[in-house]
Amino acid sequence: MHLEEFAAGSSFIHRLDPRVKIVSAAMFSIVAAAADRFVVLTAAIIAAALLVGLARLNPRRVLVRLAMVNVFVLLLWFFLPFSYPGQVLFRLGPLTATREGIIETLAITLKSNAIILAVIALLATSTIFSLVHALRHLKTPDKLVNLFFFTFRYFQVIHQEYLSLRAAMRVRCFRPRTDRHTYRSLAYLVGMLLVRSFDRSERVYQAMLCRGYQGRFWILDHFSLQRRDLIFLGAVSLLTLALAAGQWSNLLR
């Protein structure tokens, strides 16, 4: 599992200051999440796709990440149109799909994809260390920064632990079935993964204390804003203002 597969690159987006990326991603995500006009949402997803193009990311890998997110969005299409009150469009046995439910589900689909594309283009193109560094510069609370860093840093380690445990089960001829033995074995797998994760966290914490860790990471090198960073931040600010104006104009009617 490679969690920084988009961080390696030399595009314009890759070279931006991580602080600018975080602020831009936050502004765009807030506006996209609050919007409900399809014109605004369509413009948002087009803008996010353009950001992915500027970052020169591998389209296939981006689509794989989008597919993982849209698995959860797909579940909404099975439930929300049939549980949202409104004008009836069609019936499927005892279930009734409403116009408002379909519109709401489509809006959520566009929102989630626009936000994920923007986050991939802006945040996934930076390394975890640069993002943590940028969060410290943006005065994010130390506990949140540390939680973010350690979760990201050791997620891959925990995944490796899971793969080794699963390989050990396969060596012992374990084959998943819908029976009591399978459920018990999977429960043991989850339990052992939690135990090993806890033991690893204790060892890491003790090692950090031995190296003088006192609850925060000290920053030795600092970022410097370039002209391209300010131009990009201004462009994203204008974009978010335009999206917000498009949404706000609908509220004034």
C-alpha cells in the first residue's frame, strides 16, 4: 500500500507551497459542500478536474481512488431516493422513489467527487511531512497535527501487520466461509491486529521519549511564499467566490 503515490512529481501543483494548498483545498471544499445548485456543482467538479490535469496525475490511479469513494456513494443511491419525501417518480415493488430524493443524491454525488478530486490534486501531491509542517505554520493545535501524522505514518505499518497475519492464516489452510469457524477466525485476526498495533504504539512512544519528545515536533526549516503561490491562491479565491456567488444568487431569488 503506497499512501503517497501522487506526491512524486514536478508539475506546477507539486511545486506550490503546502500552506497554500491546504488553504485552497479548505476553501474549495467548504463552498462545494455547501452548494446545492447543479450549475455550481458542475462548475466545481470541472474546476477540480482541471486541478488534477494541472498536477499531471495518472488518470487511471485517480479513477481508482474515485471508485473507492463512490462505493459508499453508490449505497446512497439504493436508500436515499426511496426514503426522501417528495414527488413520486416511480415505484419499485413496495419502494417509492421521489424526485427530490434523486436530486439530493445526485447533488451529494457531485459534491463528494468534486471535493475528492480537489483534495487529490492539492493535498495528495505533497508529502506527509510537508503537510504536517504546513499545518504547524497554520497554527493548527499540536495534538491534531500529531494525531494526523501518526495515523498516516503507521497506517501502512498496521496494514503490513494485517497482511502478515492473513498470510499466516492462509499457510494454515484457512479459507473464508459463511460458518462459525470463519467468523471466529476473523475475530481473532482483528483482536491480534489491535494487540499488535497497541504494542507497536507503546514501543514507538517509548523510543520517542528516549529522544526527547515532549508533545510537539520542532521545525528547523521554513517555507517561503513565492509569486506563483500568491497567484494560485488568488485564482482559487476568485473561483470559490464565484461559486459562492452562484450559490448565493439562488438564495436571493
